[in-house]
Amino acid sequence: MKKSDFLFDLPKELIAQFPRERGRSKLFVLHRDSRKFEHRNFPDLIDYITPGDCLVVNNSKVIPARFYGYRESTGGKVEILLVEKISVGRWKTIVSPGKKARIGDVLIVEDKFKTYVEEIDKNTGERILRFEEENNLLSYGSVPLPPYIERLPVNLDKKRYQTIYAEKDGSVAAPTAGLHFNKEALSKFKEKGVFIVGITLHVGPGTFRPVRVENLEEHNMESERFEVTEEAASSINRVIEEGGEIFAVGTTTVRALETVALPSGRIIPKKGRTNLFIHPPFKFKITDHLLTNFHLPGSTLIMLTSAFASRDLILKSYKEAILKGYRFYSYGDAMLIL
């Protein structure tokens, strides 16, 4: 398939710039078998899940990964996005504009401390920076809102751009399907007898990088760190064996689950990296249902949802969502694919 197969026109005003109150989003329900749509509200999600089913969530925590600074020698301004910690004081980063961060350059960060450009990845342009400040580094960073949110972070974002079940530091973007849940919703699921299991996939910039090739087979998905613990794998397998269904909360959860899936329809505990690129055609072994947001045209995320529900049906549902005024992207509304 081609990238152009996943493009659509989206009115800019439907790109959510601020979140709704947690748990107050709209819920677009897509039935794959009947090809029918329902327009509900997020609290209605519980109506589609039965006792013994399992919500699998991504418990990765967004770190305050964005920093501002300038080049010591010229004063040229730079923006730094932490991508992944390599060792004490050394981070893989994205520096913008890149031409102001050459090997050997010294950058002054947040008017507080220095960082040194040690390496440049020729393929991605990412920089390896060595920070003189390590112990309190993240205390100086800000919320790494995605570029389609065209504003600076505010205090609201510190909590709202984070799921309520986030535990493990490591993401530079939120697993946004989980942003809809509040404590009340989780309590109601537990009271109903629904299992809630956390696994981890640390969201990196690769998830959101634009696909720059037309032929999908030529796209290289950047690897991201993940972990499915023995306890999580055991819980998920038990649900499957007892006839329950797996509701994956977010595309990152799907990628982690399908990475550790066995042909038998079970999963194994594992920790490592995954570069699994899910696009049509793809045979899902674990995921029965998917809760997700509305995604960018031509993105790897809409390709994954199209593999789950078919490209034609996803594009048809997106057209309907646009007509009904659903909000798109990270702070937007939710879609449940059954």
C-alpha cells in the first residue's frame, strides 16, 4: 500500500488545542462486523466491556523532555527534545535547528547549565548531548506538547498530558488514548469485574515522524523501548484462556502486545525494543478491540487503525467524525473499534 492511500482533508479547527475535562470526551463507536457507527460519550465505554474482559493500558510516563537554550559561541537559539537516556549525563536528542548544534558546540540550557554536542546520527540527525547537570535535569524541562498544538505549555498540561495510571518514566509523547480515563471510570471498570493490566512502551518521536516514502514497505519504523512483565503476561493470558476479550488502550499498547504475541494467541513476558510497523494487511493475534484517538493523515497511527478495521472503513468513519465535529489528535475525542 501507499502513503497516499491514507490521506484525507481535515479542517484545522478540529485539531484540539486544549483538552476537555478528563472523562468528558465524545466517543465514536465503530462496529467492524456491521460497519455501523454510534455516537456516544466516553463514560459509555463501560457498556461495551463485559466482566472478565481486560483493558490493557500503556503505563509509560511522559518526562518533561523539552528544553530551550542557545549556542554559547553565537547566541543562536535552539530547542532540545530529549529522546532517550544513554548513560549518566548523556542523552539522544533532537535539536532544532540542527545547524546550530554541530559536534563540539556548547549549548547553554535554560540559562542554567551547559551541554556538549558529542555525536550526530547521519541518518536521523539526532544529537548525542552530554549534560553537565544530571541529577536535577528533568526539573528544568517542560511538557513536550506535539507541534500541532500551536501554543506553549501551561500549568494544565503538566497533569493533563499524562495518564492517571502513568508509572514508568520514559515517553516524550503521551499515549493519548489513555488521557480520557479518570479515577471514577477506572473504579467502575474494576467494580464490573473488568481486569486492568499495565504494560510499557516508551513513546518516542518515531511514532509521530511523518512517513516520507510513498511505498509503505520502504518505511523504517524507529525502535522504542517496551516491557511486558511476567505478571502482566500471566494476567493477560489468563483472561484469554477464560474466554475474556482484550481491549487495547492506544496504538502503542497494540504494538507492544503484538510484538510479544505467539502464534498460539498468547503472549510472553519480554523487555527490549520494538520497531513493529503495523499496516494493512496485518493479522492481529491478541488485540480484540481498540480504543484510540483520531490520527493524522498519512501517519503510521492511521495505518495501524486501518489494519485493524480496514482502510475504507476508517476513512469513512473519519469523514463522519469530521461532519459531526469530533476533535482530532492528542487532546481530541476517542474512537472505540469493536
